[in-house]
Amino acid sequence: MSSATTHKTLATLLAALIFLGATPSGDEKRISIYSTVATYALPVLDRNGREYVGLLEILEPLGRVSATVEGQRWKLRFNDVDSEFVARKTRGRIRGREAELAAPFLIENSRGLVPLSSLTTLLPRFLGTPVNFHESARRLFIGDVATQVRAQLDATNPPRLVLNFSAPVNPTISTEPGKLRMLFTRDPLVPPGSETLSFDNKTITQTTFSESNGSAELVIAGAAPLMASFSNNGRTITVAAAPQGAVAGRAPTPEPAMSGVQSGAAVPAPPVVSNGRRLVAVVDPDHGGEERGAALSDKLAEKDVTLGFARLLRHELEMRGFSVLLLRDGDTSLTLDQRAGAANASHAEIYLSLHASSQGTGARAYTALLPVEGESKGIFHAWNAVQAPTLALSRSVAAAIVSELQKKQFPARQSAAALRPLNNVAMAAVAVELAPGPGGIADLPSAEYQQKAAAAIADAVASLRDRLGTQP
Amino acid sequence: MIPRHLVIGVAVMLAVVLSMGIYLRHMRRRAGEIQAAAADARPVAPPASGPTENVTLYVADDAAGILRAQAAKIPLPGGRQQRAEELLRALLRIYQQPDSPHPLAAAADIRSIYLVAPGAAVIDLNAAFADEHRSGILDEQLTVNSLVETLAVNIPGVSRVRILVEGRTRDTLAGHADLSEFFDVSAVAQAQ
């Protein structure tokens, strides 16, 4: 193995380690709870071969709740309902009447744990409303919250699969050869009449619904690369074959063999740089975790808008053949140095930082406003001015983004900002701040509005792929 | 008969107790004066006086997302540092008007400006300035640019500016604009 390859492998591993360290493990068991009051997920604990969950944690988002421990007795009050459980006993009392548990009640660090399988009997007695528990998938529906989906294939040329949802949805979308996956972690999506729908069509062949570990997933199989677009305020997702123009301009380097590639499938060859490597884009949804960013409204935090926006941008860039590293794909926090470190270690061609603001309209594209540079040695720039050699290219990308946004009727302008980690990134780096459109603040979380902006940004980045691929 | 050394000892102790009491009374009066001074919200320094001068203030306009040069006549004291402080306070008064194009908190203030090493200026903001500032790249950067440009254009020789909050380094103004480094005046001017 050559030295360059070794370095590249180590850098990729480092980036992966940083990324994995900042995001929760995908193997962690969890239960998702959907109600009209709140949608949330909680960790599930394995005890004595059974799955348990904290009872107070389940009820906390749904009303006023308090709990006390008196020796082996655990007392909980939810709104005006009193209950009492005893450690290692399978019987408790709710509203003065006995309640049977499927396994012994546990007390751990003052937390009362109940078996997952008992939730269907316990919760209605606290809440006074029926619950529907998909136990194998650990998805709990309280009251009438289910979101239904109806799939309809429009066999025009090119064919389109129109998915109509009974409420707005915001899935994480990913693509792989021959498949488009939509992962619904926060949407109470329930199975359609049949979990597998087959279509008599050569382009879009099948839709499969599955659910596990607190999430639901729709997989659309096709014989061509597929892309999804949102409309109707997130109530409709249209899946169609990716237009060839979206992957035009690529070099004729063959795609490495990938598992799961269907025979004869037209897999889009990605844009490549001179050494045959795929162009890599780092998408950074700013803020996250405790760091909420700007309060865009009473309920809307900047960190949530940037995450949804980043997922859509990832999809748009992937559709144009880029490999995308999303720096956070959940509500996790990263320091600015971690963000810069992960971007630099990935050896990507472009870094896109995403922000949102309630001020102004449209969108703004920012490049680094470099501070007075620290001590630099020869060709090595100080940490606060790592961006200096690529600033001109960054400005070109920002100008292209503004131009593409304006084509889509977004009021947009370009400027410079003292915004870390733009100045610490050793590649073309642009921050995009999404502002409200004609619909006001309600536009910011709108999948349709975000999709439009994401497509414009991806078009701009793709238009500069040749220059991005020849960065020093 | 009480031994003489005992009488002397008691007398010394009484003298010490008496002097401690007087000292305590004095300290209580001092503490009261300090507390009263701290609660006094009246400005410590007199309003600026001196000949009125023409200056150019760079006023942020949120709607347009730019700075607008605005001529103003304000009384400026003689000292370079005091002039810088009065200049930015005049800018701040515009932002604190009800119809401000870039609203800042009513309690926001410039604590001090230090003109230190050749070409370097340090602006020390009070906590309310930063704590109550709206969060967002555009909002925060306009504030920074406005302060830096106004200072650099009216105080000759300033080439880099640092912003502190309550005398301390702060990572960002309100979550976005980086305050941990010196701003390069020429780079800020080009960013407009």
C-alpha cells in the first residue's frame, strides 16, 4: 500500500471515529412514543432477559408528573392519578386498583422501570385514552395520531410514484443503487394496507414498508437511480428517476463494484477528480444538542431547521453524484474544532455550513472573514487562517450559490462573516443562512421551501465540480 | 490586692476592644457608602463636552443587510480614547431608538475602549450588549462591522479591533460572530 493511500485510509478512519463518537450508536435500543402532545424516543434497557423502560420518563412529556421512593415502594403521581409499585413485585396499584405487570417492577437509582410489554395495560389507566403498541418495532401510538400513507404510481413517462401522507412528514432520505430509503424516526407512520406493493413498471418496481427499533422505513426499489421531492407542505413525496442532467459532466471513470447493484441498473457515475476519487462534500448542520442556535420562534430552534435542511441537501448532492459526509444526523453537539477537524480529515472538496435566521428574507451565502492571522510558518497557515489559500474558490462557490438561489426566486446575497469554523477549514467553505420566504417563519421548517434552496445549492456546487476537483 | 501585671493586662485588652469597636464602626460606614454608590444608576462620568465635530457613523440596516454611512455632529472630548468611546456611544444611541434599523437592547453599553499597541483597539462591551443581542449571522456581523468601521474611519491609525464583553474574551457575540480574534479593519471594509 502506498504512503498516500495509507494516509488517506487513516484520515478516513479518523473522520469516521470523530463522527461516530459524536452520534448515538445506531444499535442502541429505543422506543418511540407518538402522541398529540409530543413525539419522543427513550432508551430501552435489558434487564433479566426482558426489555424495560422508565415509567416516569414515558409520562413526563404528557403531563405533570412526580415520583418518590420510600424504601421498596415507588410512588408516582401523574396529573391527578396516584399509583404505587413495589420493587421486584409484579403487582402495583393505579387509581387505587390493582395493576398486573408482565415482569417484576424494578427500582434503579430512584427510577421506576416497567416491562415494555406492560405498557398497553398501564398507560391507558394513567392517560384515560387507548394506546396502540407495535411491540416488536417498539413504536407506541397514544390516541389518534397515526399518519397514513397512500402510494400511487403515475405511469407517465418518466414514471412517478406519488406518496400521499395524511400529515406532513420529514423522513431521512438516502439512496443506494436500485433503492431509495425513507427513514421515519419522528413521524407516526403506520403500515399501508399491504406492507409490500409491487408495480408493473420497469423503472419503479416495488415499495416495502418495515418498522423496527422505534422507526419506520419505506424502501422504493427501482431499475434506475431514484430521487424524491417534497410538496404540499411535506404531505406529498414524489419519487421519480433521477434526471440524467443531474449527473451530467462526469468523467467516464467506472463506478467501483458495489453490493446490491441490480443487473442492468443505470447507476449514476459520480463526478470524480483526476485520481479517480469521488468528490466529497461535507454538510454541517450548525448547532445541536444543548446548543440550540437562534430561537426562530417560540417553538422553533435553529438547530432543528438546519438538521432537516442538511438532510435534504445531502440527498440533492448525492443525486448529483457527490459523496456526502453529514457532520451530525441527530440532535448531537459538536465543538467548532471538532467540526473543522472532521471536515479537514475527510479531505473533502467542499464544506457547507448551514444556518437559519428569522431576520430578512431568502438566503445569504457567507465566506470566511479572516481575522488578523496568527503566527504562520512558510506555507503553513495559522489555525485561524487555514482557509486563506482557498478563499478565492470559496467566494466563487458562494457567488454560484447566490446566482442559483436567485434563479429560483430566492432573494439572496453574498457576504463575508467572522463565522467559525469557516476560517479553520482547508477546502472551499461556504455558510448558507436560510431566512424566511413569502410565507414568513413558517417557511423555515417547510420541507418544500428547504428542498428548493437545497436544490439550488447543489446545482451551484455541481456547476463548479471541475474547479473543486483541482484544489491544491 | 490585684497583681499589677494583671491590671496592666486588663487595661491593654480594654484598649484593644475599644479600638476594634471604633474600627468596626468605621468599616460599616465605608461598606454602606460603597453599597450606596453601587446602587446609584446615575452616570459616573459627566456627559461629553467639547466642540461639536462632524463624524461618519456606519449604521447597520437589517432590511437591506448592509451598513449605511451617516453623517453626524457630536460633541467630542479631547482625548483619543474618550473620543472613541463617545463615537461608539453615539452609534449605540441610534440603535436604541424606537425606530432603529438595527435594534439593540436598551441596556447595551460600551464600557470602555482601549487604544493599546500601535493600530490596535479593544472595545469592551457590557454584558447586556451581548446577552440581549439577537442571534443570527447577519444580525451579529452587522453589529461587529458597524462598530469596527465607525471606529476605524473616525480614529486614524486603527488597523485591528478586538471586542471583549465585560472585560473578558467571549467566543461569539450571540452564537455566531466570532469574537475570539482581532478583526482586520481592511478585511471588514472589503466585506461591505
